[in-house]
Amino acid sequence: MSADRPRVLVVANQKGGVGKTTTAINLGTALAAIGEPTLVIDIDPQGNASTGLGVGRNDRKRTIYDVLVGQTTLADAVMPTKIPRLSLVPSTVDLSGAELELIELPRRNFRLKDALDEYSVHGSSQFSYALIDCPPSLTLLTVNAMAAADAVIVPLQCEFFALEGLSQLLKTIELVRGNLNPLLEIQGIILTMFDKRNRLSDQVAADVRATMGDTVYNTMIPRNVRISEAPSHGLPALVYDLRCPGSQAYIQLAGELVQRERARIAA
């Protein structure tokens, strides 16, 4: 799937610790592995997606901060990773101060959208997908990501308050749709940290599917220690241990995502 502009998917949840960055890293890697050139845009000041893809802080010469404040173009901030067909726009802690700077800038909600639109004129057709990893809160950075995106991917941890967190996110998406990006849709909900030994996980999964229907992916990401270990080695789980259940789940998820996108285009 390739067009003048990549399909822009924002990985978002206002609740922390749900596997958001893990999903951005490993879904991006899996998409690249099945032949879909993918760009990960790290718009979280913690920069964990950049670290998890093996890009050290000293190697982040141009970052998403520079793009948002107009000091560089998105094209100049894109850098390769060690994974074939996977590129990155990195983040650093500088981004934490961008909120105040963005308030003073024109089109403050559309800085990322404008950068992506400009990039599309200069060869973004090399990417099928752009995955944006957001902060775990509703900030001007998250608003920029949603204003730029075609759709939202929601990682949802299989735990007691999952639906409560989801309802907050759905309200945010509605606000963005009503005010900034009328075409924004939910691409899919991914159930993460699923523990088949835990009856609560099954109950949460059933409740989410009953509430959200076909929006929920069939593939569930299991709770898996190898996924947790991988970032400390600067590697996606798929590179750290391809055979572990978590890596296999993300490969399956990538295939399901591509099938969904093809069905959307066909419709």
C-alpha cells in the first residue's frame, strides 16, 4: 500500500502503561517485516520509542521538536533504523517545552499535519504507513498528532478500568473530529497484556468486544516478559526474540491491520 501520503495512524491512549509505545515499536517493525515501509514518529517527550528502536540520544540530530517549531523539515528529521524498511523521526526531552512554544505559533494545532503535507510533496510515497507514538495524556502534542492522523489505533490493557479509560479517549476523539479533523476515525482497538491464566483478562476482553464490536482486533497481545526486556537492549521484541509469543502476536496483528486497510480501500 503506497500513495502520495502514507496512511497516518496515531497510537494513543490517555492512560499510561497500556503498551502504547511497545505497540508503536513492534507494530512498525512487523509492518516493515511483511513488506510495508513504515515511519515511526515519536512525539512523546520521554522519547521511549526512539530508545526502543536503538537510536541513542546523541544520535538524534534533528527531532520532532525541530519540526514542530519550524527549525527543520520532516524530511530532514527522518532517519533510518537498524530494521530494513523502518524509519524514525526521533524525540528528545526538548519536546516537553514545546507546549509553551507552540501556543505562540500560527496553526498551533496543525504543525504536524502541515509538516506531513509538505513532506508528501517531497517523496513520502516511500512509506505505506506512519505510526505516531503519543504522550499518555491529552496535550497539544497529542492534539497535533490527532489533527494530522487518518485514524487512531488504541492499545487497551486487559485490566479492570480499561473501558473507563477508553470512554475518555473516545470523547477526545469526538472533540478532535468536531473541531479539527472531521475525517478522524478509529482504525482499531488492540487488547494488550492479555493473560490467559487470568479470568479478569477474559472478562475485560469480552466486555470490550461487546461494547466496541468489530473495531476490536482479533489478535490479542499477550503479557510476555521478552517484550518487556527488549527495549533495554535498544531492540524491538521482534528482533530481540522473534519466536516469543509477543513477537508472533505483533506479526499477526500487522497482517490483520493490512487486511483491514485493503478492505477499507476496496470499499
